[in-house]
Amino acid sequence: MASWTLVGGDSKLVANKSGPTRLGFVLVLKLFEPEGRFPELLEEVPQAAVEYVAGLVKSRPPSSRSTP
């Protein structure tokens, strides 16, 4: 299971990204860390994780899970 927090160098990796790009990058990064792969579908990322990370990076979560 992914650790959905920003630690160490994570903040530096996302510093030059904003809005939905920042949110998507962090979600992909955090799923890649423990699983060694990128998600193929948005549905692979738990909705609770999307909302939590959106709060961390100060971005709004997508309004629909069907939109990539």
C-alpha cells in the first residue's frame, strides 16, 4: 500500500508543478514507490487517497473518476 504523504525530497519534485498536474504527479509517484509501476487506470488510486493528496498539494480532486 502506498504512503500518501510527502516526505524528504518529494516536495522538491513537485515544486515546479501546479494544479491538476501536481496532483496527478504526486498520485503517480506515490503509487510507483511501493509497487514499482505506474497506474494504468485512475480507478487504481483509492478515492480517499485522491482527496487526501489533493489537500496536501492544495489542488481540487477531479469531479469525476471517469475523467483521466
